[in-house]
Amino acid sequence: MDPLVIGGIVALVTVIVLFSGVSVAIGLLLVATLFLWIFDGPRSLTALPELFYAELNSFALLSIPMFIIMGASIASTRAGPDLYEALERWLTRVPGGLLVSNLGACALFAAMSGSSPATCAAIGKMGIPEMRRRGYPAEVAAGSIAAGGTLGILIPPSVTMIVYGIATETSIGRLFLAGVIPGLLLTLLFIAWAIFDTWRRGAASSVLSGVTYSWREKFEMLPRVIPFLLIIVGVLVALYGGVATPSETAAVGAMLCLLAAVLIYRMFSYRDFWVVLRDSTRESVMILFIIGAAGVFSFMLSSLFVTQSVAQWIGALEVNRWVLMGIINLFLLVAGFFLPPVAVILMSAPILLPIITAAGFDPYWFAVILTINMEIGLITPPVGLNLYVINGIAPDIRLKQVLLGSLPFVGCMILAIVILCLFPGLATWLPTAVMGVAL
């Protein structure tokens, strides 16, 4: 049977299995086992345990649970609300200042935690009620937090970037650097829309009237959040400066964040530590399980020559490389609607990387484009994880309202992709400047 036909059948069966409600990792393993059994016979299955183990036998993977512990220890404290309150006090006189404060807090907390759901929960619990109390529409309050939370998978340190680096064997340090300027660009686009929307609604003064803070009140919150930001900066400096590997810097960062949580927020309870370790273990095992299963799934595609045939077919298409990139973006966008970012990256990145490099695109630039597409998936149904997180912390705001409030920020993300296509140096300049030209 033609490998392309097999690939189409594999894609159809995979979609059916994943939509049946089976977890992503189990679904990938079932599909891989089924097709290897059918086309290669039962003897091919003897290699699956070794393949699964080999996919996880990587020192670089240690950085994933370490960064997750780092984020969980921050998320378990009041660092998120404190960060939000500190920014709100400094930006209260800016038009739409409370909305800008929420987006800024989301960006900073996302950088500290690396988790979109954690960012939505931490900032949304205080930000949404406060915005509604001051007159912001419910959909604006909820949608802005849902969109702001997506920044957690782009701004370093990012677990998503680590997964991409492992799947494509690219430098994690370069990937982190590639996400810095696009992350700032996306944050600025969000803030620009927030200010414009506030002005458009004529709410710049009415929602802020009578709210003032003294200089003492502005400064008193900073000592509680600055240590966490310094830890993040220190981790990134150590990583980019070549002092330590990603796994080593992540381990040190996790330990320092736990110490900061104890010293600043008095997290002395055994139960608090248990919650941090339990949640971190649960999320780490889920991601690592998907990584192992995706490795087996990729082996199945390769052994049946599906990957090679798809790459050859796309490479033989006589189309402009930007048309090709548009098709790839559309594929990633649709995939992000239905699958979590980690699953999409592990399933698609190894196939797409040779195609985009053959077309002359930079793999680190492409990582940023892919990640922004995954961000869109986090705030669009049917998966739309951030939408459900917001609906959970503000159940009186209907899911439709959260979605409507987040749609303008989807437009900002699409605009960011266009800008990065026009000016790819926004993603490639910083990695080259800091770490030299990639070999």
C-alpha cells in the first residue's frame, strides 16, 4: 500500500481515537501498536518498550519537572495576586490601567511559572472581580486574562520550548532566547489593544475615577515579588552565559523558588509542600508519558515510510515557500484547536522541521511561529484550556462571553505571526547575538 495512503488512514484513525476521550499518550500508543501489528507483524512490537524507554532516557528531560516545580512553588503562594496588585498600583492612572495591569501581571507571572492555566488562575482570581467592580464588561475582564495566560508557553523559561528542543534536537537556550522579543511584542500588542479598546468604549476615566495610591503604597508591594523575578533572571543568565545546562539551572531555580516561598510567604506547612510536589509530579508524568508515546508513534510513521513520503510530497510541490508556510500555519492552527500544545509539537515538529529547513526557514523562528499557533489553540474551542480555567474561577461568566472577550487577542496573535514573517530577525537576532551563529 502507498505510504501516503497509509498516512491518511493513520491520521483518520488517530483523530477518531483521540476524540473518543482516551488520553493523548494512550491514544498514540494504541494507534502505533495497531498499525505496526497490521503492517509489520507482531514481532515488531517487541521493540516498543525499548523505544519508549529510549525516548525518555535523556538528561535534558530533567529540566521539565524542575521547571514545573519552579512554577508550582510560585503558583502555590500569593506571588500572582501580589504581582497583580503591585502593577495595578503603578499603572492605575494609565487609560485602561487596570486592564494593562492584568496583562502585565499575566506576562510576568507566565515568565515565572511557565504555565498558562496557573497564570489564568493566579491572576484571574483577583483581576476579574476587580475589573468588573470598576465597570469593565465581563467578557473583557475574562477574555483578557484568558489571553494573557497564553504568554506562559512563549516567554522563557517555557516547558513548551523545551519539548520542541527535545523533539527537534535544537538548542533549548537558543529557543528560550528566540521567544524573548516575540513574547514582548505579543505583550505590547495585547496592551495596545487594551488601551485602544478602553478609549473606544469611552471608559478611560469612568472606570478609574477616585482610585489613587501614595508612593509608599506603590513601593511596599515590590519586595514581595522582586525576589522571584530575580531568580528567573538569574536562571536565564546562568543558562545563556554557559554556566550550567538547562537541567542544572532548572534544578537550582526550583530550589531557590521553594526557598523564596518559605522565606517570603511563610510556606512552612507540610501540606503546602505536598501540594507543590503532587501537582508537579502529576504534570511532569503526563508530559513525559506523552513524550514517550510520541516517540513510539514517530517510529511507527518512520518504519512505514509515512514521514519520508509526506516530506517528499510536500517538497515536490512547486509552490512559493510562503504559501507552504501558510499551509503549515493553517494545519498547526487546526491541530491546536483539538490537541494540547505538547502533543501537537511532539507529533508534528519532527515531520515539519526538515520541510521548513529545506524551504529556507530558520528552525528557531519556526518554533516561535508554532508556539503562537499553540497559544491561539489555548483560547479557542473545543479544547481551549484557558477558557475553561476562567469559566471555573468565574462561573457566572458564560463560556461564550469568555470566548468573545478573547477573540480580539487572537487577532493580535495572528498579527504577531504576520509581523514575524515580515521581520524574522525579531526571533533570530537575539539568539545569534548572545550565542553566535547556529551550526
